[in-house]
Amino acid sequence: MKERNKSIFRILLFASAGILLAQTVMLAILPFGAPLTGSTSPKEMHIVLPLIFILIELVTCGMLVFFILNPQHNYNYTLRRVDGRWKWVRIVYGPDPNGLRYISSGVSTIIIALLFAAISAAILWPDVVTETVVTIAVIILMIPFGVTYYIVENKLRKLL
């Protein structure tokens, strides 16, 4: 079961890398839809903008993957009643014998890649992909993001 979940994680990771590569190539090659303002020229922005997106996406996905797969470094707190008083209590993560956290990690990387792809589409085609469309896409993509974490962590919490 754990090896199957690792395989799913790798497939999702490769899919998100493919989305990142396609987004980077499109930002570097295609002309931007709206004229760029500021002191930088459009040629410089075709180099700088994809690099900024790559760095932000890699750091975000890397941190998510690290903290999901290594819960001993993930310090989450929640409000709980202790001795009749509300206190911040550290959440203890359960063991992961089946590798379910690999699936939640893979889902998070592909969703982040899709979020950045939506932002890139808004930069490339501002007439078609407006801010409203990007906002709706972000809200829709956050639903499976949260549901995956909720299901996985509830299943693992029951193992405690």
C-alpha cells in the first residue's frame, strides 16, 4: 500500500513539473496580453517573470512536501479545552504506515502548479482570464486541497 501511494505521489509530482515547465515556456515565449508598466522592458520581463514564478512555486511545493512527509517538524496548534480553560495545544500527528501523506503531498503540489498556471494565464490572456476567473479557480482548487488534508489526517488520527 505504501509503495502504491509513493507511486501516485511520483506521478502527481511529474504532472506538476510538466505544468510548471509548460507555464515557464509559455511565459518566456508568448507575448504578454497587457502592456507591461514599470522600468523594465518586455524582454527583461520575459526572463524575470518565469524565473520568479519557478522560484516561488519550487519553494512553496518543496516546503509543503517536506512538512507533510516529515510531520515531526510541522508544529501545528489548535484551541482546546484543558482543565476548563481554553489553551493552545500542539497537535500530535499520527503514524503513517500506509503512506497516505504521500497522496496529500502529491495533491498539494499539483494544485499549487494549477494555481500558478491560472495566474500565468491571467498574465498572458487578460481579456479571457480575468481576475474574477482566477479568483473562482483558486476557490475551486482550494476545496480538493482542504478535503484531501481533512480525509488523510482524520484517517491517520484514528490510528493513534
